[in-house]
Amino acid sequence: MGLNFILTIISYILIGIGAFCQVVAGIGMNRFPNFFVRLHAATICAVGGSFVPIIGCSILALTLEEFGPSRFFLAGAGFVTAIFILLLAPVGSHLLAKAAYFSKAAVLHPKAADLLEEDIKKGEVRESTV
Amino acid sequence: MSQLYELIPYIVMAVSALASTVAVYLAIVERDLIKAVLYSAIQSTFYALLFYLLMVPDIVLVYVPVAVGLLSAVFIFAIKKTEKYEEVAGIPKTASAIILVLVTVFTLIAGWLLIQSHAITFEIFPSADARALAKWFLNTTLASKEWWIRTFSAMSPEAVTAIVWDYRGLDTYFETSVMYLAIIGALAIARYFEIPKKEYKEESMGMSIVGKTATKILVPMIIVVAISIGLHGHLTPGGGFQGGVTAAVAVSLMIFIFSVYFAVRYFKIYTAILLRIIGLIGIALAATIAILIALATGYHGFIFQNQPKPITPLEVGLPYEIGGNLISGTLLIFNASEFLAVFMGFAILFLLLSVPEESIMEVIRGEIE
């Protein structure tokens, strides 16, 4: 019951959260009605399903003492990868959503409200500044 | 029984060669062109099997997607645009059905025999015992004390780079020149095309500020990782080509996220051509450096010579380490030069592809009139 044991438990919990998020994202991908809501499912997949389990794997790598010093390389690479995914996955979703919205490639069919459209009509927002 | 097992790959080869011949015959006589494309894809599948049995898995990896997938897709697309039937006396439907069934049966038999001969396994982890050839490479590519192993050694722990740039250096040299010629061809076609001179405006060009900020963080990281992949080619998986392609991603990101007018600030086409030529000169120099040293000192040398061979003391070679750092002789020079050449080659291609259509049309109209 040392520190290693607690870290192992934490890492398995994180990997489990990742698996759960992947399943939820898969269901969302299939069930959501249009492109923009599906993008939300894709972001769950990227952040919940990739960032969290990679952090878990890095912590797990830290606890494996039989790997010797190379476990620090594994863990460091894992943390850097996770942080980059956390930074860049929202950027990718944002660019996809913007491109799909302004090129009108995705149909916004079950629409509750489109505040951006109203703002553009009023002239408060231009396309290049969004 | 064990003798039969040794025969099985040859039987599979014979069967798949026969089946591919049948598929070629069917592809020729078939009137329905879509079906003919299908037969040709079947023939390509058998060829892939043959390549696999002849122990060239790298060819299979290229051949299957290109010949079975891409080529068939292009053909089907072309057939859709033109006409579906060819005016040739076809064979009767029953005969074609029989032959199709035969081909399927042959495929199943061949697959079963392949599994029986342990050429294909369904195990998750690869088998622990390697082939004799693999064992030879694994034991000889890295440094060893025994002089007779040093005779064959490339002094590099990365067996793939050792094979690519040392044992089969001449092959790789010509592969590099194929890509060089392809880019020369692209440049020759686009010799009058120019990216128009326009000032880059931060607020009106490119994608949103979120994307631009993320790309500003990412591009230096990509270049650093790419240089690391390229220069560690003789130590870890990777190498010059892989590093160059990774670095080229940075150029494409700059073109797509910012603008081509932003990218030309850093990568002008003529500068890129110059740097590419420097990289190619580096490759040629690394190929001939041993013979140049030999000519200068009066010893013997060969092209693509890497390490000095203990068995022939009159031949020169490059040292495998400098100050305790493993550089594997010419492999480091090869990787660095290939990195520069590939990086700049892809940068040229991306810049040429992003020339606006209006300026291309202007050039073409000018040539017609």
C-alpha cells in the first residue's frame, strides 16, 4: 500500500474514464442530428477519450519500476503528447466548425437558435473577425 | 510430413500464379468493363500474394492499395464517364461463373495452405523466432568486437537505416533521384507560374485567430521534432525522408492556416530549390567521400563505402564515432542531406500547388495568344 499502489489505481481510473468517453462519443457520433452537434461528440472523443487516458498511461508508466530509467522517458513523452492534444483538439474543432458554417457545407437542420446569423445580419460581426 | 510443409509455399505460389493467369484471361475477354476491372483487381490480389511469398512485404504494402484499390477506382471512374460495354465477343455467362467459382476456390485453398505453412498467423504478437536473414542483420549492423563481424558491420543500431543507406545504398540513391526528377518535372511544367506579389494582411487573410495562435506554437515544435527524427536516423526508427516529410507539414500548415503570401516570406521557391540542390550535393558527397579520401591519400576506396573493413587494411572508410558519439560513418551525412532535400522538395511542391488559378490562367492565355 505505497504511493505506487495509489498511483496505479488513479491511472486505471483515468483509463476507464477514457474508455467510457470513447463509447459516449461513438454513440453521439451515430445519434446526433447534424454536423455541429456531432463535432461536440468528436471533441469528447479527443479530450475525454485521448487526453485523459494518455495521462493515465503516463502515470502508469511512472509506477513500473522494472522499466528502469526509461519509464521517465515514456511518462514525459506521454504528458507532452497529452498537453498537445488538449491544446490542439479544440483548435481543430473550431476551425472545422467555422469552415463548415461559412462554406454552408453542413445543413443546420434541427435549429434552436443561430445567434451568429442574427449578428451577421445586424452587421455587428463580419466573417473575417470570427 | 515436414518435407510437405516446406513445399507448401511453392504450391501456393504455383496456384496463385495460375489463378492470376485465369483472372487476366477473364479481364481480357469480358465485355462488361466494370467486371473486367474487378478481374484485374483479383489478378492484382494474387500478385500481392506472390510478392508476399517472395519475401518482399514492402512491395506488398505499396502494391495492395495502389493496384487493388486506387487503380481500380480510377478505372471505374473513367468507365462511368465513358461507356460501359466493349464491342468484343464475350464468353458465355455459365463459363464465366465457373471460372469465378474456380478462382474463389483457388483463393480459399491458397489462404488455407498459407495458414498451414505458418506464413500468415492470427497471433497478436509476432513469433519470437526470427528468420536467419533477420538474425544476421540484427547481429551484424551494430558494433562488435570480432573482426569478421566488423567486416560486414555498418556500426548502426538501426538495422533499417543500415540496410537502406549502407548495404543497399545504390538502390536508395536511385530512389532519391526518382523523386528529384519528379520535382524537376513539376518545376518544368510550372516554370512560368509565379505566386503573385501581394502583401500579407493579418486581419483579412487566413483562418481565425485561434487557428493562427495554435499554429504559431505548433510550427517550431514540428520543425524541432522533424530535425530530431532526421538526425537520429542512425539510432532510432526514422531517418532523413521521414524527418523531411514531417518538416514539410509545417510548410503546408503555414499555407493553409495563414496564407500562401505569409509562407513565401520564409520559403521562396528559388531558395528552396537552392537548398534542395545543397542536400543532393551532400548525398552525392557522402556516396563518394571514401573514394575521394582514398584518391587523396593513395589508398583504395569504393563508392558507398561506409566503414573500413579489417579484412582489407588498404581500404579507407569513415570513423563510426566522434568523441564517443555514434555517428555511423556516412549514415549521418546521408540522413542530414536527405532531410534537407526532402523537406525543400515538398516545400516546393506545396508552394507550386498553392499558386492561384487566375495567375496560372493568365500565363496559359499569354502563351496561346
